[in-house]
Amino acid sequence: MSDFCIVAELIKTQIFRDPVIPAYAGMSEQGIFRSLHYLRVHHRSPVLEIIVLFFITVFLSYSSTGWAGGRMVVGNFSAKPQDGVYPDHWELLVFDGIDEHTVYTHLFDGDIGSVQATSRGSSSGLVRKIDIDPKLYSTITFRWKIQDIEESADLTRKQGDDAPARVYVTFAYDSAQVSWWEMVKFEAVKLFYGEYPPIASLVYVWASQAEKGVIMESPYTSRVKIVVLESGAEKKGQWLSEKRNILADYRAAFGSEDVPMIYGVAIMTDTDNTGGQAVAWYGDIVFSDPH
């Protein structure tokens, strides 16, 4: 497909809302501006002038946050921290019935920009709502580090469901993948909260104690599957890098070849069930096309 056709389709379909990722994310900056210039010169109209200017603004915004070349920096935690401000596009997520919240701080750990999570008998997450096609961006990479573990934590029990570090990938609701009764429940949630909840979640966990590599079901719901990437305190205090194929993990966890659109990404350090303490650090979270 030519650069001109790509831009024409982007404008026609109004792919402007942050942060929908079109199939053409790898298009070059030169190609974008060359095509926009062609539209502006050969198809003059006041409406098109506005669209072109708006599209340039959006493109520059995406470029500054890592949307290019088949690679998306969803958690740009290595950016220079600002006092008291969460990283761009990220916000605190708190849960009903939990009064103590984990504290998330954007800072430098040595010379590494990161988000530090401090939990003292608390729970909350830091979340970014973002639509990503996992067929186009099927690989997730990130770095993390923990200070220590909570010996009494046990991911198989509600009473022990705490972990020093978690990275969530949530998936968008799809009515074709649920039963009639489940559809009714999803519609009820949307009526009350104004949007559908995720249909499923993969949780990449650094567990206090669990078999590394195992995939287990959350003690709260079958729609959340836990993938244990690290376990125990042996590597505490060390920055570890992780790389996962989301399509393969989803299919292994849920037994379905039909992987929904990604709906959001979150990090969480929690100790509300055990009443313990935990500190963790999260580095950049990046989605990419392995090809």
C-alpha cells in the first residue's frame, strides 16, 4: 500500500483517539509528511486543511511517546521523573473496600528511570488504558526489581493473594466470546460504570513462592490467569528483564486461538491480604512486532 493510500485511509477512518494503534504504525515520518503535503496541495479545502494540521499534531504526539517502527513504549518510565506526577497516560486504580493504597513514585533508581511501588498492608494499581492489536504487537518486554518477598503469600488462596510485583495485560470485551448470561452481566456492568470491564487478563507475576513458569487461575475469577515469571527472593535487588509472546501466553492460559484486542496495561504491588510489606521497581514496558 502506498504512503498516500495509508494516510487517506487513516483520515477516512478517523484513527485519532489516543491510543488506538493502526496497522500502519511502522510508516516512516518522511512518508507521513510527504503524503500529507500531497493531500494539502492537490485537494485544497478548508476542512482538509484542518484535518491535515490535526493529523500532524497527533503524529508528533505519538512519535514523542514511542509509537513508531513496530515498537510501542507503553510505559515510558525511563523518562525524566517529575515530582509528584505519574508517568504520562498512567493513573492510579483503587479498589472498593480497600482503604490503604500502594504508593507509586516516578523516580531514578540509581541512573535507571522507573516507577517505585511501596506497599504496606495495601493494594492499588497504576494503569494505562490503551487499545493494542496483539496480532500486530505480540511481544511485551519489561524490567523489574523487588526488595524482598512476603513468606506467607500464596497466589492460590484469596487470603494469601499478594505479590511483590505484577504486570497486567487486559483484553477487551467481545460479545462473541461469552455466553448469553455472561453477556447480561457485562451489559449490567457497563450500565453502572459506563464501560465494559475487560473480558480477560494475563498477569505476569514475581511471586513470593510459586513454581516458576506455571500458569494458574486467580483465586477470584477464571477470567484472570497468572503467569509466574520469577519466584522467591534469590534475585531480589537485581534488575531482571522479561520478554513474553502475548499470543502464545493467552492461548496457553485460556485455551482459545481467538485473542481479543488488548484493552489496557497495569502494574501492581500488593500486600493487603497478608498485611505485609513490599517494595518493587518497574522499568519501561514495551510492545513490539517480533518480525
